[in-house]
Amino acid sequence: MRLIFMGTPDFSVPVLDALVTAGHDIAAVYCQPPRPAGRGKKDRPSPVQKRAEVLGLPVRYPVSLKSADAQQEFAALNADLAVVVAYGLILPQAVLDAPVNGCLNIHASLLPRWRGAAPIHRAIMAGDAETGVCIMQMEAGLDTGPVLLRMATPIGTEEITGQLHDRLSEMGAGLIVQALAQLSSYVPVPQPDEGVTYAAKIDKSEARVDWSQPATEVDRLIRGLSPFPGAWTEMMGQRVKLLASTLAKGLGDPGETLDDTMTVACGTDAVKLLRLQRAGKGAQDSETFLRGWPVAKGTQF
């Protein structure tokens, strides 16, 4: 098929690769414009732009698709279909209608649960037992369109957002190739009205650990915000990111270390911290971290 691909972050790259490998003709790749990044604040292209250029594909990164010129340029590509995954711009109706078979979105949740910007983070933070990927026919609403295909996967008890992100990206890549190969055989199924939840964008104000919360909540927060933006706590006067954890047994004052191996009391029960990062340092497993900065039993976070 002649496709337009629309995506921006790392999550989208395996999908682009899968479409190229499957032999589809990529008429153009749309992504977000390069953004200032790094110490020099130089414009840095998105992961999708970098990958598309390596593949020799034409890249476009309009600031908006609302103008008549942008919409005409999109329609002039004469695509059979557009594949959209974590693109980052709202698609006006004229864009949705331009390809012969419309636009398909790869969404990292089991719709209608977790519509919106941060479905992977929110699924872990909410303690969901499973999540998945949906191939959805796009319409004007926020992730409201009918679903062609879905695939579920369990969430591991110690899985962090970064790990689940990578698994769902690969699942989405396989699922969209399957969907395109058998497009005429799928009947889009409208999403039910029951079970709708919204995955609001992660705000950094959510990231500070409240040790008075139950251990299950603290553990979900740590895993759900890893690697970005990273849950954090103050440890002996310094801010430290907490990047992996598991549930543990133990009682103590909330935020108190119960041993010298990073078991920390919560409002109920405890968590064991498995991976941490000090400001200006790289992430380390807890054993390595403690060799460089011992934290004694009874330390209060």
C-alpha cells in the first residue's frame, strides 16, 4: 500500500521499520519539528526523523496541519492510508479524510481504557494487571474511533514503564502489519461507552514519593514513572530518583530504611528500591549505589 507515516518518538520507530520491511511504499513521513535539546540547546531531530532519513524517506515536520496549504500538501500524496502512532499533533478532519482508506492509529492501551497521552504510565500507576495495543480507525474525538484489532499482554509485577513501552512498541509494529495485510477482512468495532478512562499527560508534580502511602501505591508510582520523569525522594539532603522497586515486608515510620539494603517503610508494608540515580550521576542498581553512598538502617527519607 501507499502509506503516509505519522509518528515522532522512539515508540514509533519500530512501526516505521516494520512497514518498510513489509514492502509498503512510504510516500512521506510526518513528525514533530526538531526541538532544542542538550546543553547547547541546539535543535535536535526526533527519533522518527533520524530513522526516516537513514531509510532515505522524505520527511515533513509542519508545526500545524490546520492551514489549507498543509492539508493540500498532505492530500496531494494520494495515499491509500495513513498510519499514526504517537505523532503529537491533532489531525483536522480534512487530513483524516484525505487518504483513500482514512487513518489508522496504533494506541498503547486496551481501549476505551486509557485514552490520551500517557496510557503506559497510567496503566502501571493504576495497578492494571494487563494492557495492550489497539489498531483504531481515527475520527475527530480523542482516541474514540472504532477498533479493528487488539492484543493484550500482562504487566509484570516488577515491570517499569520503559520496559513495557518497548514491548508494546514491538507489539504495535506486528499488529499494524497484520492489519494492513488483511484490511478488507476486519470490521471496525465501536468502543463501548462503559470503562472509559483518560491517561492525562504526566506532570512532574506527581513524581515526589509520599512514603505515607501504602507500599503498593509507592511501588506503582516508582515503576510507572521510570525512566521518565522518574519518581524521587530526598535522601540525606539530596534529591534521588527511584527507578525500580519491588514490594517487601516490614514495618516502620513512613520513609524509614528498615535495613542497609534499601528496604523502605511505607504507610503500610514496605518497598525495596532496586535502581536509583543521584543528581549528575548515572542510574545504578541498589548494590552499586550503596557501595558509593552507604545508607544505614534507620535513615529517614
